[in-house]
Amino acid sequence: MAADKVDPIHQFHINTIVDIPVGGYDFSFTNSSLFMVVAVLLAATFLYFSTAKGALVPSRAQSMAELTYEFVASMLRDAAGNQGMKFFPFVFTLFMFVLTANLLGLFPYFFTTTSHIIITFALAMLVIGIVIIYGFAKHGLRFLKLFVPSGVPLVLMPLVVAIEVVSFVSRPVSLSVRLFANMLAGHITLKVFAGFVVSLGAMGAAGMAGAVLPLAMAVALSALELLVAVLQAYVFAVLTCMYLNDAIHPSH
């Protein structure tokens, strides 16, 4: 138990809450599942109660909800134009889920679902899957123009197409790893400095004096993690908008 308190990796362990074996497969309800459900419920509850009354003079909660709505809508319009607004429910839901999940992970003893690559990769594959399905459904084989930039000399075309294909295939990897790595690294660093504070504080007066610096670092890192939690949700959403623009305008 003592080792768990100082192990910075222990906070990412997935623990089974309800064991659900089905046909040899493990569909257990875990702490990761729990906090994904909590993130969805919190985001939905906030949006529902903050906009239920729809007052002419908005409350703080209503103002926050409206600002978030306009922020995502503006992001989507800037990246994909007015045609992209058909994807607004998807992008807004994705942004709110990632943001809420990131913020939940800042609380002690809570679980950060976005610190697991399988979660972020599933979200990234969902985005890329929608891009591919919509691109072919809307444009047919013309969607492949995405990999053939205009104005490229014919002699360089095979090389450029190969680069574009590799770039497209790597999108879900880069999109998922960026979010996962930032959340994982930040939480590990914060846990390490917090462990220093606890360890030094147990050494008496001299140790408590020495714990001042790691305590200050832990406080500063907490503020930085809050910024990273919001920033990474924004980056994930804005890249989603850019990828959706490729599905809407493959030959731009």
C-alpha cells in the first residue's frame, strides 16, 4: 500500500469494478468506464441545467454554456466553413467529453481516462472513420483528390501522393498520442513532486523546510495541468475540424 502511494504509475492502473465475462471476452465495468460515464453525465447535466431556463439576462452557468457553444461553432466555421456546421453536434460532444475527462483527472484519487492510449486512439479512429465514410459518401472516388495536390509536377506526383497517404494514415496516431502523452506526462510529473513533498515532510523540521520547493513546483504544475487540460481539448477539437474540412472539400 505504501508503494502505491509513491508509485506515479499506480494512478493509471485499470481496476475492475464489475466483472462481466461474455463468450470468453472481458466486458468488465472498470474505473475507466466509470469515469467515462461520469464525464458524459457531468457535461450533459451542466449543459442541461445551464440552458434549461434560457434567461434573457444569462446566469454565469448559462454564459459559460453559450460561450462554449459559440467557441466550438466559430472553430468549426473557421476550419470547414458553413458546410461544416452539419458536424457541429459531433465536434461539440467530442470537445465537451475530452474537456470534462481531462478536468476530472485533476482531482485527487480520480481517474484520467484520456491518459490511456486506447481511449484517445478510439476517439481518433472515430474522427478519421467519419472523415473517410463521409468523404466517399459525398464525393465518391473524387475524395481521393485529397491525396493529389494541385499544381504538383507530374514527375513528383508519385512521391507527393505517397507522402499525402502516409500523412493521412498517421493522423489517428498523432491525434491520439498528442492527447494521451500530454495527460500522462503531466500527471506523472505532478505525482512525483507531490511524492517528494510527502517524503520530505516525514523527515521532520529539516525535511519540511526542504519540501517547500517541491510543494511550490506541485502548485505550479497543478495550474499548468489545468491549462493543458483545456488546451488539449481545444487542440483535439480543432484538428478534428481540420480533418472534417478535408472530407467536405477534398480538392481544395
